[in-house]
Amino acid sequence: MEGQDEVSAREQHFHSQVRESTICFLLFAILYIVSYFIIRRYKRKSDEQEDEDAIVNRISLFLSTFTLAVSAGAVLLLPFSIISNEILLAFPQNYYIQWLNGSLIHGLWNLASLFSNLCLFVLMPFAFFFLESEGFAGLKKGIRARILETLVMLILLALLILGMVWVASALVDNDAASMESLYDLWEFYLPYLYSCISLMGCLLLLLCTPVGLSRMFTVMGQLLVKPAILEDLDEQIYMITLEEEALQRRLNGLSSSVEYNMMEMEQELENVKTLKTKLERRKKASAWERNLVYPAVMVLLLIETSISVLLVACNILCLLVDETAMPKGTRGPGIGSASLSAFGFVGAALEIILIFYLMVSSVVGFYSLRCFGTFIPKKDDTTMTKIIGNCVSILVLSSALPVMSRTLDLGSDLRVLTSD
């Protein structure tokens, strides 16, 4: 009987591992396909000739897609974990959701951490150096030469980083133990290096999120149709049409030798056409879209921003006056044992909405900063270098989202995510 029980337990463990691997593969495949279409939407079409550079661009595209899929998975893991916990609380004995357990959630978090390290320290540097490589002088040109140069650059970069870490460690703590601590590379330096990247991501989030919260109203105002209060859209369209025709006639009458004036007038004509398109869209919009959707979205943004600011203020006050409010990183009873919010499913849903809102706000704030404004992707006109930069930026922001959410008391009881 004991032998049969042992075989049965081994079979159950095997089937559980196969089921979790299948679920992880399907989830990542969906994220990869979505990420591929997103990048293809913005990638410059002129990079698709069939030559050596096209092969390099294609490989960099696949690596960037993989990184974007990992970033999306890291962003969705926290809401997915909260939803899984609430579902297991609501239906504890349901046979069809038994696959949604703590082992699966824990495995997904481990895979997200592993793939984030892989993308950040291996795949994205490889994609960038591979894109910029031309092969060493004196060697036969081709893909192999470019791969060789890329690998050499990666090795030199790794040696440079490890050397800087070793020198900094020796200067800060000048003893034999600190100088020999470099041998603890796999167990010490790589995890803490990723923690430092997460810290940089948290600082970047703290810088970008306030900017994004203030910019969200402007961005949504540009995407939605504003109510036409005391405005005559027909008259505005008529005037902008006359201005467009006048600019077109002046542009046709200019000589091709006056290159500067032609470029300036072409840009002005393009701006007029864009304004005319916006006015025509406002005119075609229904009364519901103008008078209901826009005010509702603005009120919703105001409520979410107010709740976020109030939640941050309350949590900072708790951290200042209550020492027990600091995150301890303790292990709890596991997923499905207790709700993550004092308000149950409604509170968990509100936390998920706020997490997505903060992430979107941080992305908007990131692109609103002057130093990162050139990173904004353009449809069908974004180079692979910019795509790689965008993927790395989103990966850094996504890696810091769980830390920031826990610090701001969103999904405060995260013990279920660290339990086996």
C-alpha cells in the first residue's frame, strides 16, 4: 500500500508539473503573439528587405517581442494573483478551478523573475550589439562575423561590470572576504543586481507616475471627443478648409528653389489637415459620445487620481507612525486562505484597477519627460534601436511595479505570492 501511495503521489506531482508547464506555455504564447503584432504595428517597414540586415532586424525583432511579452507578463501577474486568490475564496471546492493553485502562481512569479533577468542582462544587450555590429576587420563579412563581434562585446561588457563591482566592493570594505566575495556571483551578485535594477525602476516610477497622473487628463482629452459647448463646428471646418486651400495654392505657386519656405509651408499644411481631421471627427461623433463619454471618463480619472493620492498619503502616514506597517516579507497560509483586501472582492477589484491605472500613468509620464520624449514610437516609422529602448524601459518599469504596489499598500497582503 505504501508503494502504491508513493507511486500515486509521484504521478500526481508529474501531472501537476505537466499541467503547470502547459498553462505557462499557453499564457506566454498569447502574450508573445499580442506583443508581436504591437511591435509590427510600429516597426519601420523599410527595414524588411531580404538581405543580411533584414535577417539581423528579424532576430532583434523576435528578441524584442520576447522581452515585451515578459514585461506584459510581469505587469499582469500581480492582478492575476489577486484575481486567483479571490476566485479560490469564492469557489473553494470547484473541481474546474483546482488548477489555479499556489504552486502555479509561485511558478509564474519565478519564471517572470528568471525571464526578466535573461532579457535585461542577455537578450536585449545581444539584440542591440547585434544590430550595431558589422564584423571585425579582416574577417569575412556575414552573420557569423556579426554574431562573433556581438559575443565579444557582451563578454567585455560583463567583465567591465564585474570589475567595477569588485573594485567598488574592495574600496568600500577593504578586506580579504569582500575581495573574495566576487566568487558568490550566481548566489549573491546576480539577484542583488536585479534588485538594484528594480530599485532604479521604482525611482523611475516615482518620478514618472506624478507626471503621468497630471498628463492623463490631457491625453484622454486628445483621444476623446469634447462636448461642443457654444461652438459652431461647421463654421470652424469652413474656415479651416479655406485656410487649407490657401496654403495649397501658395505651395503650388512657390518655386522649387525656395526649399526652406516649401518645407515650412508643407509642415503648416500638415498641421492644418490634422486640425481639420479632428474637427470632422468631433462633428461626426454622436451626442452620447460628446456629452456622456467625455464627462464620465474625466470624472472617473479624477476619482482614481484622488483615491491613489489618498491611498499613498494614508500609507506613508502609517509607515511613519506604525512600525508594524513596514513590509516584512513573511510567508503566510497560502493562496485562497484569506482575501487580500478588507472589502473582499470589491476591494480587490478596486486595487486591480488602481494598479493598471498607476502603470498606465507611469508609462504616460515616462514618455512625457523631456529626456525620454524621443523614445515615443511612431506607427510604421520606428527603428529597431528605438524598439529595443522602449522594450528595456517597459521591462524596468514592469519589474518595479510589484515593489511599488506593495510599498503603496496595493495588494498589501502579498504573502500568497511568496508561499510555496
